[in-house]
Amino acid sequence: MEERSGITEANYARFEALYLPKQERQRERWDKITLLAKDGLRLPMANERVKIALRKGLPRELRPIAWLSYSGAEACMSSSPMRYLEMARYVQSGMLQNELAQQIEADVPRAFANNRQFRQLIPHNPLGLAWNNPSVDEPPIHGSLRRVIGSIMVHLPLL
């Protein structure tokens, strides 16, 4: 697991051992805050207590739920559930402005270069995720990142 960043399995194990008590405190704090509903886990509305708890940290398993809830993404998704798919199809169709598409193509391979998820190749890209060359071998996550960035550019063109 030796990475260019100098992280070894032994270093990571030591970090996890030191981080475990903090994770336990986060989990206890959030167990008091979260509400169990019939439809699963529900987070309370953002108030001062929740804001303080967010600043002190979230357990890993709550991070995706909290991000969707507190960022407003969940409300946007429920108001127009097909919007992201429409934007992703637009991006994949190659209709994104050439200048933007070229910038995204240049940035995606450089994104998180030290993260192993961004280096794992698959033989021949069966989904044709790259809009410039659908046969290129690339990590599957590159296609996901390309669609997300492209969709943001469609949604917020002045960004």
C-alpha cells in the first residue's frame, strides 16, 4: 500500500487506532441527534446543535446522508429526479462546448492522481464513458467524474 504520499499500511493502522475513539464519540453524539423513522434514518433540521455536531465531525456511515440532506441536494433530486441523467446524457452526446470539454478531459486524469481508485484500470471501457475516445482504457471512476463535472458545467454555465 506504499503510496507516493508516504502512507504505509503500518502508518494507516496507527492512525486508525488513534482515530477510533474520536469515531466512537462522533457516533454517540449523532445517535442522540438522529431520529429513526419508519422510512429509515432521518436527520433533524439544521439548528445550532446540529451545526456544532457537524463541525465536530460525522461518522463515516452518515456522511452521504448528511451531505444530501444539508446541502439541499436531496430536495433538488426529489423536485426533478431525472435532471442529472438528462445533463449527463447531454455531456456524453458531445454537445458540451469544445473548450469546456477539452478542459474537463485535461483535468480528469490529473484529479486525485494519488488515490488508488483513480488509478485502477479496466480492460476496454465497455460503457464508452470517455466522450473523445470511447475505447480508451481508463479507471471507471474517471467516467463518473467526467459526467459529474460536465453536468455541473451544464447546470451552472457561468461557473
